[in-house]
Amino acid sequence: MSRGCEGVRIGRRFLLLSAGAFLFGGLLALGMRWKLAWPDDAVPWLGSRHDWPGGVMPLDSYAKIFTLHGTIMVWLVAVPAIAWGLGLANVPRMCRTTLALPGLARVGWWLTLLGGSILLVGWAASGWTGYAPLSSGVEVAARWRPFDADAASWLRLEQGSGFDRVQSRWTLLALYTNWIVVALAMWSLGRSFLSTGSGLRAVATQLPLLLVSLAVSYGLLQLVQIVAFDGQSAWFCAIALWATGGGFVAIALLATVALRRRGTLPLSVWGWAAAAAVGLLAGPVIVLAMAMNLLDAHGLTGFFSPQRDGQPLLHQHLFWFYGHPLVYLLILPAYGLAGDILARHGRGHVGYKTAAGCIVAVSVLGFGVWAHHMYQSGLDPSGALIFSASTMLISVPSAILVVTWLATIAKGRPRSTAATWAIYAFVSLFVIGGLSGLVLAAPAINVQLHDTYFVVAHLHYTLFGGSLFACFAGLYWLWPRLTGGRRMSDTLGKIHIATTYVAFNGTFGLMHVLGIFGMPRRYAEPTKIDLFADLAWAQQAMTVFAVILGAAQLIFVASAFGSFVFNAKTRRGKEPQRAVEKPEIRF
């Protein structure tokens, strides 16, 4: 495959990985919702499968499921899909060049895949943020003990608080998956970086280097498995691998933009370039934090342990210094896609330069707001006010972007398509999520709402409602580019977006109300608290809407499948050229 198509090829890999992870993470979410809605009833199929008493989900299993759900949805679905998948597939074409450094992008994909397989070795239970010292001080899954004197074999497992009766078989499956991923990665990367010739001479040149690299990788993987055969340590390794892989992809994207031909860049490229810069600058911080946590978990250091003169808040600072720019890693490409799709389906951009400047401003200001997640952590009050002000300041360029989108809709009159419907949904949900974020930016209010469902609603409206609907819009718009010219049904697309929008608001809209009433998040059985017993109906209603939300994605699957079965390729086989070729509408 030529280098011109290499970005599409790697981008499709990221998108397929995200699709599979989205299915798995969504099923975990439905299991959580069942426990929240009917805490004393057996979970269908899952309860009998895991030998839960009476089929009812235990509390420790709930903690592991919501930890894995949040981790997968953020790092294995949202980031690989909208930031890396769509970015790699479309930035080279929009820049009228080829993908620079495709080898680095391939390394990023393999590291992402390896991180996902390591994550499933054991299930962590400390939440998707992994706060220390909880995460580094409590063993939450089976641990590998290959060197015990009484070990019957090198795969002996010490069963402690493992997930269930299938824990050992699950961990063995994950272990073998790690080895297979490493073998495939070395084979693929060897083809990329070593000799590209053919015949026996090429094989003789490549084979020794491949064997050496495979042996080294196998040894390192064995070391990782020895150190990280419990769920929480596997979580540390997975996050570090994902951040490292994202850094490699970010370098490839930024190099591609730097080698572009002269001309005005689409807003989408501005968004992807800004997101790549954020991921590249913030990624090393989370890798360092995960390494420190891993050392703490195995008793080698005490960075976050008060008993060993460590600082627990240091972990939160390191995590959120990456964790909050991570939000903009998802939102910045959505900003660009919103502007370009509305312009392409209408009469052009309104305020193109203003929108591009706002995207850059958000990416820069995003590094100065991380501590607004820490108002309840003992943060100095004066520091809390500073971060409150910076949080309100970053809402200004975001609000300006919303104004440019509304003006583009009003003056450009975009055509009614599935892509524009998805952008309308994105804009409305992002506005709701942004307004709830402004509420949480005030320290006095945040203290009351921080550990309630209000924060869960805010997170899902900005991340799920924001990035996912923008990702759907990008897929509907750029599907011909990803599939060689095939197009999805616009009617099915509109039904999918409308159903998903209604079900999304039914699932997460009520959480604002529950949060105002004070219902705590992260509780497996909040309605068993007398104060919230009368609100059980809300949890049940949200669960019904969540089932509809999951079922609605089958419409997208049907539309995507139908594009291969029923639709022939278009003549040009590519998506329309850049949105900025249309004349700009000025205020």
C-alpha cells in the first residue's frame, strides 16, 4: 500500500479497535445500570456466568466493572477513535500530502492494542482515575507467583480477591493474548522498518533482526507480567502504554501538518494538530505517574504513601495535569469537525480565523485548569480561586466557537444530512455540559456537588455527548474516504442520531437532578440509603434508556454493513475536498 493510503489503513485499525472496545465497555455499563436499578435482582446471564450469590452482582465486582468501563471508554474508545483514527485517515489528504513517519503511527497502534490486552489481565477496582494511595496500596486481583517454593508450575495463581471463578482462565487468556500481540507487532514493525526487498535475500536480512527483536520484546513482556499480574498494576501499565502510543501518533500527525502544501488549513486539521500537541506534551506526565504508582504498589518506593513520607496529592496533580488536557484531546477535533461539516454542507465558514484562534487558545489554556478536580482534596483556598478563574476563562473561547457554529447554521443554512444532525446534537449537548462545568468551577458549589451524580452527568455530556456525536458526524461525512467510496444510508443515519440523542438525554439528563438531591456517585446501591429510596424510579428509568441507547448503535452497524453490501463505490471514491474551498461568510 502506498504511503498516501497508509494513514487511512492505520486510521481504520484505530477505529476498529475503538468499535470493539465500545461494544465491550457498553455491555459493562449495562451491567452497572442493572445493579443500580435493581440492586437485589440477579443480573441476566452475567450473574449465573460468574457464580455470584443468587446471581446478584457483589459490591467488589461492581467496583471493578465501573473502573474498567471508565478506563475503556476514555482511553480505548474516545481517544483512539476521534483523535487518532479519524486524524490519521484524513489529515494527510486534507493537507494534500502523505502521512509523515507512518512507522511511528504503527508503533502507536500496536502499543494501544498491547495496553488493552494487558489491561484485561486483572481487573482494577480503584476507579478510572486510580487515586493513590488506594490504587498503590490495595491488591485487588489475582497475583502471579511463579517463584514460590510450592508452586506446582510457573503459571500458579494465588487466588485472593479475584474477579470470580473464571478468573484464572480469564487471566491465562489475557496472558496468551499479550504474547500474540507482541509477536504480531514485531512482525508488522519488522516489515515496516527493515528491508523492503523481496526474495531469499530479504528474508535472510530480516529474519535475524526479527528474532532478536522478538526475543527482547518477549523478555520485557515476561517482566511486565511478573510485576503486573494483579489488576491494578496491569492498569498502570496499560495507561502508560496508551499515553506512549498516543505520543508516537501525535508526532506523526504534527509532522504531516508541518509538511503540508501551502494553503488555508481546514478547521478539522487545526483541531487534530492542537490535539496532537496536547497529547505529546501531557503524555510523559501520566507515564511518569503510572511508573511511580507501579513502584509504590510493589513496595519499592513511597512516592504517594504518607507512611513513607510520600505525598498522596502528588498523584492527583500528575494525573489531572494529563487528565484534563485529555478532555481537550477529544474535544479539539470535535471543534474542527463541527465547523467544517457545517461549512461544507452549507455556504462556508462564519468567522474561520476566529474559530481557528479559539481552538489554539483552548489547547493552551487547557494546561492551566487541572486542579479544579481537586477542590475537595485540601487544595489551598487561594489556589482554588486561581484555578476557578482559569476554568471560567477557558469557557470564553469555547463560547465563541459555539457562536461561530450558530452563525454558520443561521447564515450558511446547511443541508439536512446525518452528519449535520450529529453536529446539531453535539453542539446542544456540549452547551449543556459546558454550562454544568461552569457550575462546578465555583469551589463553594463544587464542594457540594463533587461526589454526586451531577459530576457524572457533566462528564458524559462533555465527553460522551461531545466527542462521540462529533465522531459519528465525522464517520458519516468521511465514510467514503475510509471505505474507498462507499456511502452509508442517510435515512438510517438520521434515525440513528435521533434515537441516540433521545436515549442519551434520558440516560444522563436525570443525573443532574439526582446530583442536586445529593445522590452519591460510585455507590453500587445508592437507593438503599433511606434518603434516596424514593428515587429508585430514576435509576430504573435511566437503565431503560441506557438499553435503548445501546440498541440504537445497532442502527449504525446496519448502515455501515449496508454500505458494503448494497452500495457501490462512488466514481471518485473519495470524500469531498476541503471545506475551506467554499467562500467564507463574514459577519
